Amino acid sequence: MKFYALSGHPNKPCSVLRFKQCTIMLDCGLDETTMLNFLPLPLVPSRRLASLPTWTPKEQPQVEGELRECAGKVFIDSPPEFCPPQTSLIDFSEVDAILVSNYTSMLALPFIVAERGFRGTVYATEPTLHIGRLCMDELLYHMEQTPRAQHAQHWKRLLHLLPAPLCHAYKPKLWRQLYSADAIADAVRRVHTVGYGEKMDVFGALRVMPSSSGYCLGSANWTISSEYEKIVYVNGSSTLTTHPKQLEQAQLRGARVLILNGLTQVPSYNPDDMIGAFCAKVAHTLKGGGNVLVPCCPSGIVYDLIECLAPYLDQQSLSQVPLFFVSPVAEHSLAYSNILAEWLSHNKQVRVYLPEEPFPHGQLVAGGRLRPYKNLQADGFSAEFRQPCVVFAGHPSLRFGDTVHFMELWGGNAANAVIFTSPDFPYLECLAPYQPLAMNYYFTPIDTSLYFSQANKLIRDLKPQALLTPAQYASPVQRSECQLEADCPVLTYRRGDVLTLPVRRAHQRLQLSAELSERLSPVPVGPGVAAATVTGLLHVQDNRHRLDVAPTPASEAASLQELTEARPRYHTYGAVHVPELLQRLTQHDINDAKVEEGPNGVIVHLQEEDTLIQIDASSTHIICGGDETLRCKLRDTLLHCLNKF
Amino acid sequence: MPEIKVTPLGAGQDVGRSCILVSIGGKNIMLDCGMHMGHNDERRFPDFSYIADGSLTEHLDCVIISHFHLDHCGALPFMTEMVGYSGPIYMTYPTKAIAPILLEDMRKVAVERKGESSTSFFTSQMVKECMKKVTAVNLHQTVQVDSEIEIKAYYAGHVLGAAMFHVRVGDQSVVYTGDYNMTPDRHLGAAWIDKCCPDLLITESTYATTIRDSKRCRERDILKKVHECVERGGKVLIPVFALGRAQELCILLESYWERTNLKVPVYFSLGLTEKANNYYKMFITWTNQKIKKTFVERNMFEFKHIKPFDKSYMENPGPMVVFASPGMLHAGLSLNIFKRWAPDEKNMLIMPGYCVVGTVGHKVLNGAKKVEFENPRTVVDVRMAVEYMSFSAHADAKGIMQLIQYCQPKNVMLVHGDAEKMVFLKSKIQQELSLDCFNPANGETCTIVTKPTIAADVSLSLLKRDLQPVAEIGDLRVKRRKLLHGVLMVKGNKVRVLDSDAACAELGVTRHEIRFTSTVTLEDPGPVSRTIDKLHTHLQKRLGITQHLGDGPINIGSVLLQVSGSDQEDLKEAIVSWTYQDDALGSYILNSIKNIDR
């Protein structure tokens, strides 16, 4: 079993497993942090951004205009680019299946599917597909809102001349521009939706099955198993109770290898405290007459934020403050969340039986409290827009989308605040191209993924035979609370690694046909064990092995092949009981047997038949003339006197 | 021989009160737990005493409910709360959401309107307690009921959340279809199942003899009739169940009213409607693709033209169309409206679904011109036009055959249909698909014998050895068939196939080798080497061996052939030696050289 690591980001994983001639890709996460090296793309031309000084390394005029400096840092003035999964390790046309664990780990899917010759099936749950698609659509929409004719390329060749952190960028020549709408549609077409506990067959050789991981709507851990081997892939799991269905552990136990990814990115922040802090910061800012910008993804934590914030503001007598949710997919996201009851936590599911909508945001929208808008130009937005207000908008990196507009609009006023809740991006780097900044900024990251201590407990519960994790989790980092511990061997990987996993196949399941099964009657050989000689014709179809009754060869037209393949019905073992043999021979009118001592046993001499039977502890040799009738008679008599199965 | 035993407690050669007991692999499973709408006495519930005298929980391993129609789940609270059952119950998410509403509604009708004593019927609290015992399942989810029973739900299309269930115990399995529909309609998709090859398929057969005409024709038909009736000032009553067909008909009428700009009011009996539509909204993933795709922009279950109905409207003059529940005219609002409107020949009754024997709906459909009622004792003349529209979403004969072909069962059993119609379908299945087909009556037990197969673990080394496509014998390359030869070992419940040596080693026994050496005297003057050549040429002809061996012995597989004697003697001795494992080949060669001169 081989493992190929195509991504080095533990929370945006992409790896490939090769086993039993199947090639299975585990997630296709997109590393978006590369975006932070780029300048924001404003919806309306920004004089501030346009007037930033350009930065040119000495004597490299072709880079002129590609780089600009803001508050001592250098940025690329171009539409942002992404770092897709490594393409050199594996031929994507060989990928049979892609297992997606949640919508945050599928944004690179259009890149993979667009690879030459890709013909695999993508397995994802229905919410993962819907929400993943919403996220991709949003990315694309934002990017298309701010088209640029020129893409900066020259800087990539002069990496060594650039200041930090640009000079440390990982292989920027591999970075790609975002995919097209067609690529998204192609990727979505490849997806086969599955439910928790649904076993999918991969060429008869393996079965893959998702089970709830508790992280977000439709998030899943995957079990990849044959009859004998089980690999468990855990990415982005949560043991907290928020809105998604709870983590299910039963299926994950006792794996040969547990692949563990996607632990918390902010181990020192408690999500419960952070959501309280978030509400408090919002209320504080609003009371000071300021506006609040919450950069966020269009699904996920934003549901919990809205659900907690609305009643909190009511308590603080701030119920008149409007909550705007600006995203091209805002309406879809809110609507979908309310129709996915099967994928929700128990408490939310119970509401559906009443029947009430599982999330309160339907009510909040109906009551005019929460207002979803496609974008800032959408009908009614300018009329409804009043300050102070809270705006939930994308993209959380502050590099494109409506957040850029609000940062430019509100950044100069110290009463306003931007509150970061996404753990995916370092907030100071997000803010860097907006410096100097008068507005307040807070960081209340909410990451419901497993803590290291929770992960360690999970590993103890699941008892895998080996653990495979990104190198970051096992290296002795600064703090002990950020380290994984396991009783079993721990394997680690970095981007580009190819590992051989400690799984060796020894057996295959063989189905004996009803007809063959009927003919077998195992004989007891020792206590509690029975055995029978079996000969059958092997059929292999769809990697399933079936044994059927072998056709009996026609004796006349025997071919060499049939003759060499023919096997007797029995295996004989143990020693011959000589007196019994002699007694049985008399039944066949052979009365003149003379027993002599031989070198290792006895020799039975049949004088009349001119035949010798040499009997040892573990072998018998019948030496006779050409009379087949006699030989067969002797053979069968001998078989009677031997143990056999 | 292992067997599967099936006993219908209801729905055996009958429609209504679906309840089928299956004994499979030592497990007892109940499929559906319905009530009969045509009876008001103890016949309405299945006879649970048949299952066990003592506790049902001890005897039954699980209960599976296919969908929320009362003839499939109506007896569930009675069984769990009054008879007593606390084992696992499975149904899909929408069924779990909607079934309690219908149960409660039916309970109210029975207890409050018909004045049944509340002691013989379950209470609201019992419905709630019963639903707490239910585990909701998703489509295609493999649910492990216990260490042996595995169930999996497939989409059945019939109503929101309707499912077919595949039940597997060991290597035996049964598929129960519940009610299903093989053609997609305005709000639901078509039933689908994979090729799961169960030992038995238990299918409904409501429309066993019907081949329904195209969906479009039926739709045009009903719309034309409704339109004609309201144009001449008549009132149209459409009895429906609040959930299911009602939604499809509403979507149909809504779009027709929109298109033709009709102003005649359309009402839907209040109460369940709004709630029902809410369920459809929240379980939209269970409807069809088109509704799913457009639901954000336009919710198909919000109607512009269809208004809530108030009892007082019954007396309003002028034309109107009313959807009222229940669908079989056996109680409640639809029956009240019927009594009021039936005597007027301008009016029309459209029955869009199947009616079980004993209901007013069934009587009227069979042409009854007078219907008698008790307390108060009245007789209602039926002058209104009565139309039957085969609109209920059941598979027709073609659909049933199609499903059988999808899932490839080894046996078929028909339930939920009329006895005579079953006979027709049964012979069709036997003739066209050559499958054994059963249609037991209620209380009659069918035994289906299944052939056991053995699943064994085979070592990869043995497989690789025996799967090698080419084996070499001497210099000769023989294409080998995939013949596997080994030892089956049974230890506890572990079954393995090993190669002989490994098996003997593990069993701790020493093999006893048997060798044969037979000597034949041949008359063949000349050098020994010539005799060997002669024998070789002979065997070459018979067996197709190609290699020339020179002076040495001839090796064919493990069979050794030598010639002894001297070049000067006429008589030579051919000695053939082989092991018991190669008995067939050795014996063949021996016989072959004995007959060399013939």
C-alpha cells in the first residue's frame, strides 16, 4: 500500500492511496494562503491602492509594475493565485475515486478533474456537494467581479531577489489562476452523492464508506476497507455539539492505518469562549456607533454566529441593528441549511419534526432582521443599508469580494471594527495591505476541529495499528499541547512524500458456489477443526473470486491439461494400520499376504499377484505389474486404512 | 437447507393493513405495521397474538416501516404501546416526521368523530412515545441492526420518504418494496434499486393487471373533466390524503389555473395542508430533481390559487373545487362534503386513489347509487358524477416487472393487491422471468429454500500459484485453466482454503504419500533407446508432448517412465511410476503404453 502526499497543508489535504490496484484520492483541498501575497482587488477603483509605490528589484526592469509596497511589505499587484495539489507524483488519469470529507477540502476539485484523462468518480455527501459548489461559485463570482487584463508572471523568476515572505513562497511557478465556470460544472458532474453509512464499491476490490465527522454540514470521515484490511481517513472532525450531526466513532475503530488530518489551527483559542467574545465585541462596537465587518465563508460557522448574535443583540437592546449577509450565494446557503435535516445535530433535527425550520435564520430573514444580498449592487441594498450595522461578507482573506469594499469604506474610522472568525488565514497578514488602519480589529477564531488533546483521546479510543499524520503534528514544536501521541507507530508525511504503509495483504475472500458447497463434507481432524479437499474452477469477475464445481473431464478424450490438473478427492495422512490392511485384503480374496520387516517399516508381499507394498510411517509404495484392476483394488483398500480428508 | 419463512398478517392477497413477518437466518423481522381502513373492529389491526403469546420484544428483532400511509404504519402505536414492543423500529426521516401527524389525525377521527371508546384506541401520548422508539434512516445508508441484521433503504417514489428496504442476514437477503412508483411524477422521482440479487423480493401488486396509459393523458383527462364540471356550475370534490397525491394534484391544478386564467375557487382542507407543505419544503431533498433545483427561487409548495377551506364554504353557491381528506371517504371532512354534494347531479367526485373494501369510496366507485350511514341513520342518494383516476403512485404491471429485472431476485412474492389480479401477474412472472412466485394469503406461511454458499479466506500465495495462466511441464507450455486445488479448513466460524502443505502443517498431521510403480512387458526388439523413442512418439501423438528426451527417462509432470532390459533382448520392461496425486495421468499413461501396438 502506497501513500502519496500531494498537499502539505494539514487543513487543506490532498493525498492518494494505492491499494489492491485501486487508486483513491483523499480530498482535494486548495491552499488559499498564497492569496495573501497579492494586493486586494477593489470593486471600485481605489485611489489608495493605485497610489501605492511600486517596488522593483535592482536592474530587473521587466518586473516593473508587478510589485507594490504597502506599510513596509511587498505585494503582487495581480489577481490572486492558488497553490493546487502536486501534479508530478501521480498520473491523475489513474485516479479511480476521490473521497471528499467536507466542503472546505474540495476547492481544488475543478483543477484535478480538468487534468488530462481524468475519469474517476468523486464521492461526497449531498451537503458537501451543494455547499462546496456554493463556495466555488462564490470564489469565481468574486474573481469575475474584478477582472484584470494582466497577470503578473515575471516576479516568479526572481524569487531570490524579493524580500520576505515572498522569497519563501512555495514553488510559485505551480500557482494557478482560479478555474472557470465550466471547470466547476465539470467537477460537479463527476460527483456521486452518498449518505452516511452508505457503502460504495470500488471495482469490487474495496469498499468506501463515509460516516459523520461532526465538523460541518455533511462532513465525513471515510473508511476504506477490503474484507481484511481497513484504512480510516479522518479529516476535520469535531466532538463539539454545534449544528452538524455528531461525530460517529464506531466505524473508525481498529484500523490498520489511521490517517489523521485537519486538527484545529488555533489550539489556544476555545471556540465557546470565542463565540462569546465575538458577540461582546460586536455589541461593544455597535454601542460606540461603529459598524462591524465579519469576513466569512458563505456556510458553516456563519450559521452559528448569526444564531448566537441575534438573541445576544436583543438582550443588549440592539435589536434594531440590521444584520447583512452579503454573498452571491447568501440566499442559497440559508435556504439549503434548512432543508438538510438528516445532516443536523439531534437538537436541530427534533425541530424539523414539529415542523419548524432547524435554523432560526429563516425566521430572522422573514422578520427583516437578517438580510441576505447577492452583492452591493443588488436591488434594495442601498435603500435598506443603514449604519450602524453588522455585515457578514466574503472573502475572509480580504483580497477580493465585498469585504474589500467595506475595508476601504470603514477602515479610516476608529469607531468601526473588523472581526476575524476564520482560522484559515493569519489576520495580521490579511490586514497588511490596508495598513495604516484606524478601525479596530479583533481576532476571535472559531475552529471546532479537534484539539490535540481531543485527537489524542480519539486515537486511544480508535486503537489503530499505525497512525499517519502531517509532519507538522508530530514534530517537536514549541508546545506540548500541539503534539500528537499514540501507542502505535506514527508515520509522518510532507508535501511530495511517497510512503509505503505497513499493510500487506495475505488473504482474499473466496465465495464457494452453492453447488460446490453442497458437495463438500469436511471431516474432523483434531479438536474443533474440520477439513475437506476442495478442487474447483476459479472465476474472477469484478475483483470478486468465486469457486465453482470443476467440470469432470471426459475420460476418452482426455487432454494432457485435464490429466495434469485432475486431483484425487482426498488427502491422506498418518500411518497405515497394517493388520487392518491385511484383513481388508482378505475381503478381496487376497489371502497370501506375507509381512516382512523392511528398512523403515514393513513390506507386504503378495506372492500370487507378484506385488510388493512397502509401508513406511509416512508413505506407501505399491509396486505391481500392469494390471490396473488389481492396482485400483489395492489403492482403494489402502485408502480405507488411512486417515484422510 | 436454510430457508426464509414469510407470513403476511395483512396485505396477503389484500390491500390494507400491511404487515409481513419474515424469518430469515434465525431473525424475525416485521415489515410494516398497518391498519385496515375498511374495518372498525379488531380486524383493523394485525393479529399480533400470532407472533408470540409472550413478549413481542423477545420474539421480534426489528420492525421496518416503508412509508407514512396508515395502511402501512397505522397499527404501530397500538403494537408498541398497547400490545407492548420496545425493540428497534426503522423508517426514513420524512416518514418519521409525517407519520405521527397522520396517526394523530386518524386517532382524532376514530375517537372523536366516530365516538369510539378511547380505551380501545391509542392516545396522543402513545403516538409520541411510539415515535421516540423510532430510528430514522437515510437512503442507501447501511444500518447494522445487530451483529447480523443489516438493512438498507432505497428510494420508492410513492410518497415523500417512501422507501424499499433490503434486509440481509448472513448471506440471505430479502427486499421489501412497500408501495412504489416506477415513473417520476410532478413532485417525486421514480423508484430505484441496484442489482442486489436478494433471495426473495416481496413486492406490492396494487396495479398488477393495469398497464397505465401515459402520464400526460391522465393529467389532461382529469383537467378536462374538472374544467367541464366547474363551467356548468358544478362542485368538484377530490378526496385525498393530506400528504402525497394531494401535493401532486395541487401542483397540477395550480399550473392549469395559472395557464387558463380560471377564476373558480380551489380549496384545500385546512389543518394538515400548511404543515404538510412545510414538510415538503424541509424534506425537499426527497422530491424530484426539478423541484430541488428551483426551490430557492420558487417553492413549488407555495400555491397562489389554492386557498384554505372552511366548513362553511360547503354551503356556498356556485362552482368550486375542493381537496379534502381523507382519501377513501371513510370519515372526516371529505365524507361530510360528499354527503352534502352527492345528491346533485351537476357535481362531481374524483377519486384519485385506491379505496379499500368497506369504505364509502369503494362502494361509490363500484357504482352504488345509495349509501347508508349509521348514527344518525341516513341514506344518501349518489347522483353526482363519479370518476376514478388512477392517480395513486403505484407501479403498474410493467413497472413491477421492471423492478424485478433491476434487482434480480431469486424468488418473488406478491402482496398488497387483489387475489385474482395477483394470479395474472404471478403467471406472467413465472413465464416471462422463470422465477418462482408466491402470493400467500393472510396467516399463510411461505417457505423459500435458499442455497447456502460458503465464504472462505484463501491465502494469496495459493491464489497466485493456481491463477498463473501458464504452467510449464518439461519444456512444454500448457495453458492452464483456473483450477484451484487446496484444502478447506473449518475452525469455529472461520473458513479458510489453504494449499495442502500449509493445511497439513496447521493441522499438525504428516501426509501419507502413496506411490505406484507398475511394470509392463513390451515385445520390442532393438536398442533400448529406440523403445524409449517409440514410447515417446506414441505419447506425443496421444498427449501432444513435443520435447525429445534422448536416452533418459521420460518425465511427464510427476510421472516417470523408464525402460529396462538390454539392447539384445526382444522383451523390454516399461516401468511407470507416479504418486496418488497424479493418479489420473499415471493411469492414463500406463494404459496408453499397454496398448501401444494396437
